[in-house]
Amino acid sequence: TRRRRRGDRELNRTVLIVGIVIAAAIILVLYLALGTDPQAIRSPLVGKPAPAFALREAGASRTLNLQSLRGKPVVINFWATWCGPCYLEHPVLVENARALGSQVQFVGVVFEDSEDKILKFLRENGTSYPTLLDDKGKTAIAYGVGGVPETFFLDAAGKVVTKHTGPMSTADLQQKLTAVMQ
């Protein structure tokens, strides 16, 4: 029985050491990842053609095809009515879309939300650009959207030039548009 107790202690010690090593590795990865600014995470789409989509406009039977917007820069904003930061960002997008309407096409893409809630949000908060329904979330997946709001900036040829994660201020938006409109 002494040998058995000794063997059990050695096994327990081995399991404990392995557990500590695994836990330390997980803690290190989390520590390093949590300190990362979401803006520092570069989208693999930057520099590539934007994934094509054709989505129905909220409250209408019209479908908007991304390719039909070629010829001027496009701002694609992924958002949802349940997203608090999206409420903060919405007036910035609406104001800039009104001011730049002839130069830049703004498009909202909503996923994981109901059309009734979207239309209510737009009635209460205003809009100045098409809001599209991504019912199954396939477009958000194609763009690698990890959360909302996320905004993609496309040049006139349909190439993704840059991306913004989180809510944008007017200064953020203007800075990104400068890169797209060059």
C-alpha cells in the first residue's frame, strides 16, 4: 500500500504540474490578447476585392448589389439595434452620409436582428443611406465581422482599403475616408 500511495502522489504531482503549465499558458495568451487594440488587428480583406453581396433593403422589396456601387468609394457599416455603441455611431454616419452623398456611398448591413426593430430604429434615429438585411449573417461572415459595429472602407474599384472596429467619431470616419478617396 506504501508503493501505491507513493505512486498516487507522483501521479497527482504530475497532473498538478501539467495543469499549472496549461493554466499559465492560457493566462499568458489571454493577457497578451486583452491588451490588443481592436484597431491593430488587420483584416485579411484589406487590399483585396470586397466580398460581393446582394441584400434586400429594410422596409422595401429592392435588392442592392454591391457591384452596382462601383465608381465611387463605399462605406459598409455592420450594425444591429441591440448594439449600444451602434447608437452612438449612427448620428456620425448619417451626418457624414448626408454631407458626402454624391462622393461616397454609405451602406448599413444589419444582422442578427428583426426587420421591425430595424425600421423602428431608423424611424426614431433617422437615416440617409440604404440599410440592408443580412438575414442569415452570410455577408457578415464573408467580411469576418466579429462584432458590431465594424465598418469597411472600399475604394471606387471595390477593393477594401481599411476597416474600423468599434464606434467611429467624425474624426475617425474622416481619417479613413481620406485613405479611400486618394
